[in-house]
Amino acid sequence: MTKPSSCLFLIFFVAISFNFFHCKSSEFNLEDLSWLGEMDAEVNMVQNRHALRRRCDFTSGEWVFDQSYPLYDSSCPYLTTAVTCKRNGRPDSDYEKWRWKPHGCSIPRFDALDFLGRMRRKRIMLVGDSIMRNQWESLVCLIHSVIPTARRIVTYNGPSMAFHALVTKLKIPTSRTRTSTLTVMPTPKMKCLLQDYEMSIEFSWAPLLVELKKGFGGKRILHLDLIEENAKYWRGVDVLVFDSAHWWTHSDKSSWDLTMEGNTVFRNSNPIVAYEKGLFTWAKWVDLNLDPRKTRVIFRSMSPRHNR
């Protein structure tokens, strides 16, 4: 029976959400990076005398069958039909009920409202290929049902798309027959109660991270040392999750015709060597352009393909 690889991705965001607390600014102390890993207090650690100081290892665990799953319905409007099993005629549903359980701790059940509160006024962006697009769909489906329809929109900007959870204004009754929507200056306590999320979950298409362009003769040229045409969409984001692997290792066909570094063109590049050079360009951009006090960067390992 197929077990859902997307559940592992959800674990990333459970961890991330623990690192942002209600009603706190996105500015962080220069020396205090505890916001990058403050989830121990939220996770019920299984401890013994030999592991009192052990942190939770989410990668070590097993799939367990959970009748309370899935966490969202397959009718979610943000799911792509091509990768939605039920819309393509699959009759069973047990494959949706597998939950990842780490050996050394338990992961709290995902709470959409709590996640939105912790991500208040944050931008989350997923960058990569179609598998990362699926993860964007899953995360949006996890939270969309708790946001009023009129307060959620999707916008598009070049290769990027964003789901926005907008401000919900405070409604104050002024008579028995009508309600007036007023803009008020809420107290800190009121801010925690209002649905003033103003957050976004975004996806940016960049399956190779570096730039793939059409060149002479219509040839696809992969520029291993160029990234800005893609990276210009990644600035100003609070949480960046990158994924790049499958397009470098396609066994049936290559994703490019030529590779290029500077003014040198290569016809038969080793894809693994090219991958390493592309990741070096990406890592250099991250180091030079992102402030680790303000932006959390995650690079995901390779996922199974859509049909695995």
C-alpha cells in the first residue's frame, strides 16, 4: 500500500510553526537564533536515563495507520487534477490514512489556526519543481478551510504563485438590522484573537534553481553560474524551502541540451557534476543575499516521483 511522501514535508512546517510565536515581531536579536529551533517545549519527548538531552530526530520513525486522517479532503480546490487520485477514479482511500511517527517523540496534530497564528505576517515560499508544487497545494489545503472565502486569494507573478490569507476586519454591530465594518486599532491581546494573518504561502517554479534559457538553434542552455532571473522572486521571504533533484537526474531524457559556465559551452556534461555546480551557485546566492536572522532556509532531500 502506498504511503504518502508529502506527510514528511508537513513535518517541516510543524517544526517551523513552533518557531514563530503569537504576536511577536519578525525582527530577531542579532545573537539569538533560538527561533530556528525552539520546538522542544512543544514536542513530547520520550526520555530515559541515557537520552535525557536527546533532540527529536524526525527522520527516524515509521508509518502508522491512523483512521482520523487525512487532514484535508480531496475536494480541496487547490489540488491539481492530474495528481489527485480520487478525481482520476481511484476507489479506495486507505492510502490517505498513513501518518509518520518518529521513534523518539510524538508530533502534535496539525492545527491550521495555530499555524496561521504563528505564521502571522510571514511569507513562506516553496521553490522547485512539480513535486514542490504538490507540496504547496497540500499546505494550502491544510489551512484554506479555516479562512473565510472572501479573505483568501491566489495571485500570480511570473513563475511564482501565492496563496494569501488576508486581514479580517473587526465587525461591530451598530443596530439590530445591519452591521458596520470598522477599522480599529486593536490592543495586543485583541490582535491575537483577530484573524489578522496577512500571511502568504507561495510557490516559485525553478526546477533546476539556476537559469535554463533558449539559445542558438533553439537549444536549451543550462547556465550553471546564473541564478538571478529565478532568485529575484525569492527576496523578502521569511521561510524559503528549496527542492531540486529530479530534473538533474531524469533517466529518460535530459532537461537541457548544453551547459554553460561563463563563456564556455559544454555538450556532454556529467549531470551529477552539473548538479554540484548548480547547487554551489545557489548556495553562494543564499550566503550573499539572505540574512539568517530574518530568513529560514531549508533544502529538501530528493522525494519519490509522482508515481512512486
